[in-house]
Amino acid sequence: MEKIYGKSIYEGIIIAEPYLKGQNNLEIESFSVSEEDIDKEIERYEHSIKRAKEKLSHLIHDLKGKVAEKDLQILSVHFMMLDDPMFKDEIQISLRKDRLNVEEIIKRTVNKYSEAFKKMKNPLYRQRALDIQDIGERLLEALADNESIYDSLNGKILIAHDILPSELLDIFNKKIDIKGIVMEYVGETSHTAILAKSLEIPTFMGGTDLLKKEWGEFIILDTYSEKPVVITRPSLEVLKNYKTLQLEFEKEKEEIKATINLPSVTLDNVKINLEVNAGQKLDKTILDNINADGIGLLRTEFIYMKGNKFPEEIEQIKIYEKVSDNLGKEKPLIIRTLDIGADKSLPYYKIPSEQNPSLGERGLRFTLHKKEILKTQIRAILRASKDRNIKIMHPMVTNISEIESILALTEEIKKELTEEGISFNDNIKTGIMVEVPSAVLMADKMGEYIDFFSIGSNDLAQYILATDRFSQKENNLYDYYNPAVLKAINLVAEASVKNNTDVAVCGEMAGEVIGIVILLSFGIKTLSMSTAFIPRARNIVRKLNISKLEKIKKSVLNSKNSEEVRHIVREYIKNL
Ligand code: PEP
Ligand code: MG
């Protein structure tokens, strides 16, 4: 029996046979090609692009309506990458220079690019290495005319060094009943992780040399418990325990289904707002199904990252109006102004590099230096807010003078719009994200200036613990249940009471059962999370009694580490 610990990407408890994805499913032979055959190889290459594109468009067509549009966009990006002129030129030049078969040239070029991406500082680019490999495998598959390599995956857990986004979509489209995924760590924000969550496949990331392990006949995948683990060749006793745990998990799933259309109120009748963290847009069908109270965080950077220039005012207005229409005009939609820098960059604008970008020009710091960009966005938000429940929020606020600047700028824009005879919501609410320690310590004063706080616990944990949230080495140190982070959150909750400022949490913990119990015990009543987590959040909210949470609050704030915090809350949940 071996236990491999790691991260949970999507929760589940599964006992099933493992299926090992070979590191090289497509065996590539390398051979030289004579001068006169080079053109034939180029022709084969072009044919493979055509075929790969055809297959991709079929896949996109088949998946329309079955998966969220934002997930399909991944495939559209791959579609464009297949035609990337730089990549194409490089292959053709190498073919002529190295005179090797096109398969070998593709493999070498893909490896070169994907290695270059892997070395990049920016984790978002690093994770794009998988997309490059995906393109390569599509081309090789087209050249080999290879059909699915996953025929015998049905009912099993897929074990892989990495899995490409399009492979996952292929598996889904072919209706293969994949029970779970175990893969080495590529980051919670990788496309594969995002897709696994959307497709609701229990997924674990962690371990090393997974393909070299002895997996045995069946394994346990547990991404539900406190410490996500994969167990190979389990003993009879462990297996018995897991069968019980699996029943509990299934029971909870049933409960969740049953509460999906019920209000998110606690046992003592306190309404808890369960809102959604959104990228560019959300399908109405998804919003209807999850019965969300609003969008607590619209990450507008995705609108900026998509195009090839800063988006115009009109373009932004249309997007914000559409998101609000999809959500329901009366429901709150909090639009966060551009949060760029550190891990997020723009394809058309190079932010000057700094020694420590996470502590440098990012979020509001960047937009305050580029006032015209901020102005365009605030104008768009103000204009879209007419007759809609839209609020504006700024990321990475560090001190009061920044708040004064944004408020002055907003007033200036309102004056301009009035002079131009353009209507907008004059009473729009302005809030800030609390994700920097100085904002925590100054929250009581900051609250005098603004309408609401939204605590960004993802970044707040990074800055309180001085640990890069994407660090692969220190992913044990980065933990938002560290009592230091919880104390900071509680300080903001207390400050919000003092000034009667609304407060919400929009980091990942707001969608986790443990996080919800803790945040409610601090008196926080608005939580914003990934759509997938809303039903489970509603279920736990309905089991809690706010007036009885004081003890939990005291114990977690008194804990010495995150393990103790998790243990206390888990025990509490067990007895609900
Ligand atoms: C956060 O930092 O908690 C947050 C919600 O913002 P983002 O994850 O987009 O940085
Ligand atoms: Mg943040």
C-alpha cells in the first residue's frame, strides 16, 4: 500500500481500476527523408493541420450546449494555434534543414516550445505548455490517423503525468465514463483543472513519477477528505473504511441535489448570499441551475486578455450588459476593474519587468498609472449600470490615497457623462478587494470611504504568509486556513461592523465547506465562489445555526496551525 498526497481539484471518493496513460501514446519513429521527398512531407504536414482542424471543429460542434461556452473557448484557441504562422514556418524550415520525417520535426518543435513555456516565470504561461503539447498530439494523431487511445478507460481512474484539455473534452464527448483523474501537479488554474471541475470529474494533482509506480488492480482516490490522497494496493481494512466514507459522500451528494432549489438560509433564518465568481460570461442555463444570488466577482481581465488591444468603452458596455442580462438585472453584479500584473499579463502590452512582480505594479497600481484605461473601464461600468444592479470594485488596494484617487476619478467621469447627456447610475456602489495586509489593518478607516469590502483570500494568504500562491515548492506553506490568515479576515469582518460596510469573501475558501463554516462564524454573510460549488455551499449553509458558531470562531482563531483549524471544523461538521 502506498499513499500519495496532493491537492484536490474536484471532490470525490472513488474506488476503481487505474488506467495508465502512456507517456507517449503515439509511438513516433524517426527517419530521414530525401531532398525530393521534402515537399511530400510538407504536404503531409498541411494535410495534418487540415484534418486536425476538421476534427476540432467537429468536437466543438458536438460539445456545443453540453459544456459551458468558456470551456469550449479552449478548443477555439487550439484551433487558432494550429494555424500559428511562427509555428508553421518553424516546422517547414526544420523539415528542409534537418530532412527528417514530419512526425519527428513536430515532436521536436513541440518539445522546444513547451520546454520554453515551462521555464517562464509567469505561471499562466507555464501552464500553456500543456496547450502546445495538445496541438502537437492532435497533429500526430491526424498524421497517424489514430482513433481514440482511450477505449478501455471506461469505469476507470485515469493516471497520467499530464492530461491535455482537448483529451478531456474528447473523453467527455465520446461518453467515456471516466471515474477520476490522478495527475502530477500542473496548477489549479491550468485549463485541465478548470475543465475537470466543469465536467465534475474527481481530480487529484500531486505526486511524482506517477507512471513508474506499482498501481495494482484498483486504487482509492480521495479528494474529499482533509488531506487529499491516492492509495495504491489498499489493505482490506483501509478499503472497508473507504467504503463507509464513500457512502457518506454519496449521501451528501443526494442531500445537495435535494436542496438545489431551496433558499440559502441558516437554521436560525439568516439569509446567506451565495454569489458566483465569473470570467467573461456565464451561460444563463448554468445560472438558472445553480440558483445564485448574484455575481460577486467578475474578473474583467479575461476580457482584456482575449483581444489584441485594450477593449473600447462600447465593447465593454455590451459585455457587462450581457452578463447582467444573463444573471438577471436586479441581481448584484460586481465588476472588478482590470487586475493585471504578477501572474496575469496581456498579449499586447508588456508590463515592465520587476524583480518581484507580485509586490510591484499590479491591479489598481497598474490602472492608476494608466488612468486612460481605468477611465474607459469606469465609464463603461457606469453606463452599463443604468437600470441594473451593477457595482464597481477595485483590486489590490493598499492605502487610502488610492481610494481617494479612484473616488475622485469616478466623480470626474460622472460629471463628464452628465455633461455629455449620457445616463448612468449616479448611486453606483464602490467597493475594494481586501487582499493586502495593509488593507486589513486599515479596514476600519477604509470603510469610511467605500460601500463594501470583498476579501480576496487567495492573494491575502499569499501576502500574509509571504508565500507565492503558485509556488510548486511551497504549496504546503501556502494555506488560507492558516490561523494568521483567518485572524486577518476576522479583523476585516469586525471593521465592517464598525462602519456598517458590507463585507464578502471571494477567494477559493468561500466555496469550501470548511471555509463557509469559518466565515459564517465571523459574521460574513456574502460568499462568492466558482459556480460548481454553489449547491454544496447551500447545503452546508442550511445546516448551520449562526447563533451557535461563536465557539467555532474562538477555537479556530486560537488554533496553532491550519491542520488544527481543519480538524476542529471537520469535527463540528460531522456532528451537524
Ligand atoms: C483573490 O485574490 O482572492 C481573488 C479572488 O482574486 P484573484 O484570484 O483573481 O487574484
Ligand atoms: Mg486577487
